[in-house]
Amino acid sequence: MIEAKIMDIIRKLEEMIRNGEEPYFEIFTRGRDEIIYDANTDSIVYRGKKIKRRFLSTFQTKKFLQTLAILRKILELKRQQVKTSIRGLFYQLKYDLGEEIDEVLFEEQEESNELIEEIEMMLNTLREDLNLTSDRRGILAGPIIIEDYFGGEKIVVDGTKQGRSGWAIPSDVDNGMEIKEIDADYVLVVEKDAIWQRLNEEKFWEKNKAIIITPKGQPSRGTRRLIRKLEELGLPIFVFTDADPWGWYIYWVIKKGSINLSFIEERLTAKKANFIGMYPSDIERYPFLKKLTITARDEDIKKAREMLSYPWIKRDKRWQAELEKFIEIRKKVEQDALQAISFSFLSQYVKEKVGEFF
Amino acid sequence: MPQGDAIQEISVAEFFQKNRQMLGYQGRVRSLTTAVHELVSNSLDACEVQGILPEIEVKIKKNDDEYILSVKDNGPGMEKEEIKKAFGKLLTGTKFGMRQERGQQGIGASGVILFSMLTTGKPAKIISWKDGKRIEIHLKIDVKKNEPIVISEREEKEDGRGLLIEVALKEVLYEQGKFGPLEYIRRLHLANPHAKFTFLSPFNELFVMERKSEKPVVLHSREKYHPSSIVPYQLLEILREERSVQSGLLKKLERFHFQRLLELKARLPHIDFGKAGSALTYDEAEQIIAELQKMGFSSPSEKGLVGIDEKTVAMLLSQNSEFVCFARKRISSYSGVPFMVQVVASLSQEGKLLRYANRVPLIFDQNACLITAVFNSINWKYYKVEKEKLTMLVNVSSFYVPYQSAGKQAIAEIPELEREIKNAMLEVGRKIREWKEKNVRKEIVEKKKEFLRKYAKLVAEELRRITNSNERYEDFLYEIIERRIK
């Protein structure tokens, strides 16, 4: 399918060239102004401008060639049924253009990354479908069976038998992966790996019939996609982070996607994800936390202010209040602080918070 | 002068003997070039007056410190008495009426003979071929009487046409450089491509400069003055022998016809234009001139004013340059005398200002010359010109070129002349700038095409890899580039 789409574009180029017309690619411009939030569907709708990347426009000529080269590479990957990371792609394409031009095709990975995003939009597909892998980072444990068709064999992954390290979530959870069985009531996404390990040790997932995932900070694409797939299967998603803007941002990325997103990231968002904490108001609710707060830095305040401007936060009264409170008290608190009072308090906190939703 | 001393009378010849630098004989190199210039100018004039395509041979031989200079031409030749008068007396000549000839003051050739005498004591040898006769005269100048001293003369039958002058010179030095006679002849040839020159140097090197143009140059005479710039004493002078003021005005003023006479008379009803020319008063002359200036007349006619052939000169200069252009002829007048300014410019490897008056190269006194002053007053950078790469040829043609001094190597500061020289130079500056701008644009377009062609090749390679074909996409792209990038 992707191959057909790409060849379509190529044929158009050929026609232009044979007709003596300047060849060009049609791409979407990206940037904040073109991103529109649709309040009716509570989602980001992209209405970017279609522009032409023209061969004869000397500022765009190199980009034209780069775009063509990446398309060529993707075709090669698909035809050979091979995957490569976007960094790998960068290196494979980073060849000398020849003695005449004193540059390499790509100077920095940033250039090829940007073009990959454009091509995703051009072809209306995720890069995983282009045989391009991204970094993976998430860990999972819990009552779930996944079949992984890998290297010509079928490998069965049992989330309850992953031991202390958990199952490393791959970058592509769609192609060659199938969720066979789930025996959980919900999914808990925990910001920090240390907290996940605590919960894993306790066998929180067994005691509470939950799947616990840690993105280990900013969620990777594979992790986001898996969370979305689990939501599609009917599982409620609960996100648990530090009480600071970076943690809150993780929640919003899982729920809405990154602010620079394009509409194709829709497949990576878990629209119904819920936030269980930590909020700034938790400091009041659990007084012992008062002594365990950290002073917020200027960057934190700046990020909080930025988040206040996000359209979906603007309409959420609770979040407005919480963010404003944060800016006022200038204090943040970590998930780990919940362990201060006792080791079991952590899971208690989670159960209590999750309970509020049922 | 102390009282009691008798005022001594010296002859013209004596005067110039004592003041030979005034004739251009100062410095050993300059003296030789001046001598060559005077004799060659004479030859060229003689040919052109008769409409003959000139052929001139210059030979310089050296014997220790004595040089022998001989100049031979294919002019009309001269009669015996003409030879004696022209070469044996200073301040005579055949220049009647206003003719645009190079030598003007009747000093030139005889000055050479005087100089030769002063430095070597030897007589000059003159041979003329005319009307089947060959006349050979050896003469000196009687300095006190300003009369020729004929040492020997001979006449015999021989066919041919032309004149040969041979003089011995000391206190001169032959130099190959820009002040020497060879360079002078070269520059002369540039402005006179209708002439052929042969030059034999003291080192026995022979240089032949062929005729580059077959257009003969004919000098006409001109008797009229232009009303816009005539001055009172001139007006009185030209009317002095006329029957009436009005007939004199009609006869002697250029662009002045009956209609304009009526106009003038209407403006000055109190002057009697019917009276004899000699009766005109200075006051009246002033008034007439004032009115003439208010009336306005079209610029002097070109007739009779012979300048360089810009096209041929441009072509000659273009052999070593990337761009040549010239200004349109500028004709105006000063003090009633019409003049023409021509400028040819070339962008080459060196910066040279080639000055000419009546197509004769001005080699010396560069810093005293008006042409140089005007050239330096212009901000050439504004016209995107590097002075070091600009070769400019300026020719001023006139019936009476105003020189700074008797040396006749520098043009005097006359405002009308200054204005026209400047305008012509600015015009040339504009043309150069226009060309440079077009060129820069062309360069930019070329660079852009080159850039795109390189990428076209790579794009074609990518397409071939994708389509697995041998199609030459780059050929299509090259064509698109050629067509679309201007």
C-alpha cells in the first residue's frame, strides 16, 4: 500500500519531468499556526497549508533531492522487508553527492528527521509503516499475553512472567505483534522507572489486576501506541506522575499528543486517559508532603504557563486551577515522596485515586 | 629695464633659440619625440589636405651621441620656394582660414630644423618629389634675420610624389617607453587608422603599422564662427572688411540666416545694421553678442570637424579587452570656435588615459592637461569602474585647439570644453556600469544553472534507482533548466 502511494508520487514526478515541467513535491507546512484544536471532538485537527517543494527554487533544490532520496530508501526497505531506525536511515543516506558538490546529502539527523515527518504527512501514515523504527523505552508487566512474530518464529510474551526487569516494549507494536489475552481491569502508566520497580516488586499488577507500564520519562512512540491499543480494547488508562509540569506534560502527550503533532499522530493518543496525580492540591490533601516539597525552578513555571495556553487545558477548570496553584506556590513534589510515610503508602495512594474513577 | 639701454630687437628665431623649451624641446627624450611629432604631423596634414591616404616612414639612426631622424611621406610634395619659406623661417605656414590641422602656429617643422642646428650645427636635408621633379635642398636658418640659408640645392627629373626631411640631432635620447617616438607613432596610428606607418628604430628594429581603414580623411576649411560663443573683438575683426554689418553677419556667422537677422534687428532697433562693418563700435558689438546669446542657436555643424573614427578605434581597442564603448560625438563651441569631443573607453588589463588633439597624441604634460583634470574629477567607482583597468581615449578636434602652452601637449582649461569632455566621460561611465550590471546578472544566472544541473544529475540517479530503468531524466531536467532560468 505504501509502495503504491510512493510510486504514485514518483509517476507524477516522471510525468512532470517528461512534459518539460518543473517537478515538485506537495507537502504540508507545519508549525503552530496551522494546528487547530477542534472543541467538538476535543482533538487536534490539522489544517496546514499544502505547499510545493520545487526543484528549480534554489533554496529548495537540496530538500527536493533529500525528499526523493528518503522515498527511495523507504522503497528499498519495504522491498527488502527490512527495518531501520531513523538514525540508521540518516547514515545510509549520508553519502557524498559527488566531487562536484562539496556537501553530504544530510549534515545532521535533524534534517532527515524533519523530512521523515513530512513524508509521514505526505503519505498519511506512521513511520512504522515505512519500515522506520524509532527509539523504544517503555517497560510493561501484568496479566497480558502478546504474540510476537519475529525472525520467522512466533514468540509468546506473558506479562506476568517477566521477572524484575519487565517486558521491554518494542518500537513497533503493530506489525507482527498481536495482543492475544488480557486479564486486567485497567492500565497504570507510571512516570518513573523506580516507582514502577517498586510496584512490580510488590506484584501490584497481580494484586490489583492491572497492567503497569512505565514510559521511563517522555513516552516513546511504541509505548504510546501500545497504550492506545489497550484503550481501544476497552481498558481505562490511569497516568501517575510527579507533581511538576514535566510529569503533567507526559500525561497530556499520552492523552493528546505532542503540541507539534500532526493529525497522523492520532493513532498514538489515548484520548480517554485519566490523571490520578500527583496534583499540587495533593500537598494539602496529604499534609506530610508539605515537608517534602522542592522549590520550582523558572523553567518549571515557564512550562506551566505554556501549558495553560493549550486549548484543551484552557477548557478544563480543574487543570486551570491546579496549574495556577502551582505557579502560585512554586513548589513541586515527586512520586517518590509518597514512600516517605511508609513503603506501602505508594500503592495505597494509587488504589485510592484509581478508586475515585470507578 | 634700466634706463638708457636700447631696447634690443631679437628675431622670432632668436627668441625661440633662447626659449626652445617653449617649442617642446626640453629633456632629451621629449626633444626627440617632439621632433618626430612635428615632422610627422606636417606629413599627415599635407596628405589630408589633398585627401591622400598617408604613408609615412620614420627612420632614426644613431652614431654615438648623434641621431639622424628622417621622415618621408607620400604627400603632394612642395615647390622650391615653398620649401625654403616653410622650413627656413619660423612662424610661416600654409594655414589659412580655420583649417583643422595639427600644426597650427607655423613653428613646427622649422622648429625642428632650428633645434637640429642648435645641437649639431648641421643643415637639414629636404627632398621633394612633385610633378615629375625631384628637388633636393640643404638649408639652415639665419637666426638673426629669421630667413633660410640655402647651403645647396639641386633639381632633376624624377617621377614620384612626396617629401623627405632628414635632420641630425644631438642632446636627444631614444627611449622605448611610453614617452618615446615609437609609442607616439603607435598612438598616432590608433587615432589615424587610415595611415600606414613604418618605423625603424636606432636598434634596427622595423615596425610596420598597416592601414586599418580605407576611408580617406579630407580636411576642409571653414570660415564661419558660431554666434553662441563669439567675443566682441572677434566680431569686429570679421566684420571689418565687410560692406555692411548685416551682410557680414550673414556671411561669417554659422547657423545665422535671414530670419534670425530680422530677429536680431528687431531686438536692437537702434543699431544701423546697414552701415559699413568697420563702423561698428565696440559697444554695439557687445550688445549684438548679448542678444545673440539670448537668441539661442543650434550647435555648430560637424562639417569640417574631423575626428577619430570611433568605430574603428573601438574595434582596435577591443582586441585586448572585454568591453569597449564610446560616447556620442559632442560638438559645441568656445569663443566662436567649434570643437568636437570624442571618448572611447575600453576595459582591459591596464589603466591608460590616451589624450589626443586633432588626432595627434598628447604624450607629455599630462598633469597640466584639462582632459586629465576632468578624468580625475570623476568618481569612477560610482560607475563600477576600476581606474586601473580603464583605458580611455579622448580626442578633442577643433579648428583652434586651446593649448596650455606652446609645447602643445596639454589642453587649456576652457569651461565649454571641460563641460563636453565631462559629459562624454560620464556617458561612457554609464555605459560601462550598465554593461557590468548586466554581466553580474548573467553570472548569477549561470551559477544558478550550474547548481541546478549538478542536482539534476543526482535527482535523475535517484529516479533511476526507484524505477529501475535507464531513462535519462537529467536530459529533460537540463532542458527545463535552460528554458526556465533567465
